[in-house]
Amino acid sequence: MPVIVPTRTDLATYEFTIELDAAIYRFRFQFNERDQSWFFDLLDEDGNPFRQGKKVVTNFPLFRLLATEGRPPGELYAVDTTGQNIRAGLEDLGSQVILVYYPEGEVPDPPYPVL
């Protein structure tokens, strides 16, 4: 079953832990004012990075090409709920754009997931 990854619209920088496919991961989010975009780091439970500085792009597999051992085996998408292919601005991530993790075996076919 897909998991909605909790995000915040009230902070420009924050982090949290979450269980994905029976393992604990840490996300760290930062909003870049100059680019007007969100970026995230994905770390293991101990804070060791799998990926750093990944831009949140809507309707694109965000773990694509992440072949690091121990990473979540599924796929993460930033889904634009408006259907207008908007960019996740400061107040959009968690409202109009939501992060959805699809466990291994449930990853939707391209072009992108639909909720």
C-alpha cells in the first residue's frame, strides 16, 4: 500500500524519520529560495546518507538511479494533485504536491502515478 510521506508547509528546513518497507529512514528537507524549489537528503537511521541534495520534481521517480545498498526498495514520487504539473513551491509541498512512496512491487508504470 502506498505511503504518504509527511511534509510541512510551515518550515523551510526540517527533518523526520519514517518507516518504509520495514526499515527506518531519515528525510531532511530544505527550501532553496534562489531556485524556489525543495531539496531533500535521504539518510539511514544512523544518519548515513544515501542521497543528498535531490531536487523535488513532480511526477518523476525521485529514487531513480539510486543504486545504493540499503536504500528503500520502492519508489518515491512528488505527485501534483492539481493535475497541472505545478512546481512544489514553499507552501505547496504537503498541500498541492504530496510525496508518495510506493513499496517494492507496487511501483506504478510510467509516465507517473495517479492518486
